[in-house]
Amino acid sequence: MNRRQFVGGSVGIAVGLGVLGPAALSSPAPASAPSFFAHGVASGDPLPDAIVLWTRVTPTPQATPGSGVGPAVAVRWEISELNDFSLVADSGSLTTGPARDHTIKVDANGLKPATDYYFRFFAGTHESPVGRTRTAPAPDSDPGELRFGVVSCANWQAGYFTSYRHLAERGDLDAIIHLGDYLYEYQPGKYSMGHQNRDVRRHQPPREIISLADYRERHGQYKTDPDLQALHAALPFIVTWDDHEVCDGNWAEGAFEHQKNEGSFAARRRAAQRAYDEWMPVRISGTAVIGDGTRMYRRLQFGTLADLSMLDLRTYRSERVEPEDPAIDAAGRTITGARQLGWLEENLSTTPARWKFIGNPVMVAPVLLPPRPTAEQYALSQTVSFTPLEPSAPNTDVWDGYTADRKRLLNHLVSEKIEDVVFLSGDVHTAWANDVPTEGGTPVATELVCSSITSNNVDDFIGVAPRSLSLSLEAAIQSENPHVRFVNLDDHGYCVLQVTKARVQMDWYAISDRSDKNATSRKLTSWTVASGAPRVQPTTRAILA
């Protein structure tokens, strides 16, 4: 049977706290299961023979995320190719408790490449919803085609996560690539929806999160979203963090938003990273073992078709400087850290895969922001920088503020004759398709930037109707930056990425209203990159589910 028909047709999609459709278990979970497994199930970091499985248990009503209370609980798990679990591929058990916030994260091993699997958890008489996942192709195999959902910047207070629902319902994807800002650290009333910062729904705890208990509670809140639960239960996630998983504008030794009266930044970052390790289906420092490391950057291979290097552009970066500071071009300033940049160069030079994707939390293409009226300048500064912009200033929070690292990386592509490099970027809450040029202006790679799930963009900050002022601003950006082939500053949504030997295609989708739980979606545009030609090109053909 064709895999895409199998995934999209004969199985049910997990929605909310249950599983719908003919693939639901023949023996439904006990009635108590939704409250016991209130945060759903998830999987991530697919390898050809292994995948990370995740859930959380709530053994007592008091054992809420971040509470630090509740009994130890033994949890069993199993994974199977069959949705009735009559033949189990791998299984095991793990005891969880307050020390790990009652989360479970394990590596299921001994699996078959390029195969759909079902997984579930048990704790005593309680049974979780069933999740579905998929392993990566074998390293020496040609999968023919791959499809990914690509997302970033999901702010709970700014709207509903309907983009996740639309991705979960497609049925044709291999995995979800999440490029950062999976959650936000702000208190209610800050950085919420639109010009008035209206809370569509309020963050818990109702304050800026700083402590380990705070970060655990916030992760727990996000994992109650039914659309996020549905997507986690349907597909493996491949994630990296940007700044809001810790604190706005964070770098190696501090953060733009971290204040002295909030205590030690190092302690805050340790708390945020610990909670992230507990709550996300990701291998940190190469394992699913919680607390054994902090290295987020890692590489995943999908046969001979695609290689994906996921970057961490916050943990090792130098402090941000202003555009007029001559230190901006200093050789010692870094966005990656020396070790990570060397690792990335080695990946690009040695991979046998046709396409080299870089999961890149912040934009890499150089962009000069044109002089505009004050309101537009302010709106741009809120989405792509921290301070009001000077005429034709770069955004120094992205690779534009770390030119030595970017020059070294792009020169490496030239000197090593490395082709078919595509940066997948997030962070700026807006949609872009860029050629990525060297300092001499020659394109050597391409960049596809997804918009935000809910986080404010330009029209929101100005407080005007979508597509009213942005069209002229987009035209000005493209006039100043000819390598920017497409930019949309207003719409929220998600992307679908298709990969074949001949080309890569990204489709951008916009949701109708982020304040509407039932928002619809429509395709905005589609752009392609042909193998051997580092330029983005428009197409009218959509990637059909």
C-alpha cells in the first residue's frame, strides 16, 4: 500500500485527548486516561532504527506541572507497526516522579527504516492515547520524496494553534520541523495579540517565567492545546530552540529581557533548558536521557535525499551590538560558537545526501531595512530587531549581526563547491523566500522562512488592517534587497516542504484568524529551488496532500 494513502486514509488522527477514526484501539482507554495523560503523547528525532517517545502522567490532582509533588509512578511503553499492538517492536518501563516533573522520555530502538509505527503508554490501569510516528529512511536508501511541515513562533496569548491542526489533518507528511519559539516566557498582557496586546488566552503561571517550576508549568500549559496535541500524536517533531524558550534576546551570558532583579541569568537558563529537556521529544547531547547534557545542535539524515543540521543559535552567541557599532564585523564575534560552526561545515562537506538543509532559527540572508514612516519602522523593529531601526539598518539579532560567521560559512560553500544548501528559518514572524549571496553578490544557497503560528507581525504592531500598509513596505524591502524574491509581512500560518532529487518546494499557508479556534487556511504562495541552481523560483503548482 502506498505510504501516503496509509498515513492519510486508514488511520485515525489523535485529536485533543483521544483518538478518532478506525485506527483507534479495539479496547478503548479507560475513562480516567485523559486526565492521567492530560498532556498527550509525542515523538521526535527520527532515526532509521530509533525514535524518541514522550508523555507525562498526572498521578494525583495535585501533581500538576511544576508543582514538585506527587508519587513516583512506573510507566510502561510499547511501539508497534500494527495499530492493535498485536506484534510489539520494542517496549520498556521507566519510573517517573517530581524530580523529572512526572515526564517520560525514552528512545525506542531496533525499528525498521522508513516505517510507520504506533506507540502508547501504561501506568497501572491507565492507558494513554495512541500516537503515530515514522522512522527515517536507511542512510544508503533513496526515499524518492520527503515532506515536512515547517513552523515557528507559537505564542499562546496571541491566538489559537490552528496551524497545527491543519498540518495534522494533511496525512502526507514525514515529520514536523519546528524552528524555535515553541513557547513564550511573557506574563499576561505582554506581547499578546495585536496593537492592544489582547490576551486571546492567558499564560500560566500569570507572570514572566523565571524558575524551574515556572518553566515546567508553562510547558505543561502549552501541551494542553488540542491542536498541538493532535500534531504531536500524528507526527515526529524535529525541534530546536530560539530565544523565548529561555528569555527574549538571550545570548551566551545574558538576555535582552533578563533584569538584574530577576536573579542569575545562568540559573534561569539552566532551569529553562532542564524543563525543555523534560518536556520535549528531543535528544539533547545525543540521548533521550534527561539531564545528561545541554547540546541541542544535531544532525539527522533521510537516506541519500536529505541531510538536516539543526542549529542552536542562542547558547553560544556573542552579545548583540547596534548596527553602527564597528565591532559588528569583528572576527571574534559569533552566532554559532566555533565548535558548532566547525561541526556544520563538516556536515556540509561530508554528507552523501543531495539536499543539505540547515534548521536555522534566525534569518541568514543579508537584509537592509529601508527608511520608512515612524510607525512602520517601529513595527519592523518589533518583528526583526529590538530597537527602532535606522534608515537602511540591518537586523543585528540575526546573522546580519554576526557577519564573520556568515562570511566563513558561505565561503566554505564556495571553496568546497557544495551545492543544494537550503536554510530553513523562523524567528521574524514573517514569510520570505531568499537567495543567499556571498559578499560579492553571487547566490550560493537559498533560504525559506516560515511565518509565525500566532506571534505578532507588522500589521499587528502598527494596528492596521492586513495588507493595507505592508504591500508598499514589502516592495521597498525587495527594491533594497534584490535577492529577497518574496516577502509577506502580515499573515500567520505554516509551511509544507517537499523534497525530491530534482527540486525542493515550499508552500506557505495563511490561517484566516488566529483568534478563531476554527480558523481556515489558504495557500499564499509556492517557491521552488532546482538542484544545482541556488535561486528560488515561483510556481503555481501546490503540494497536494
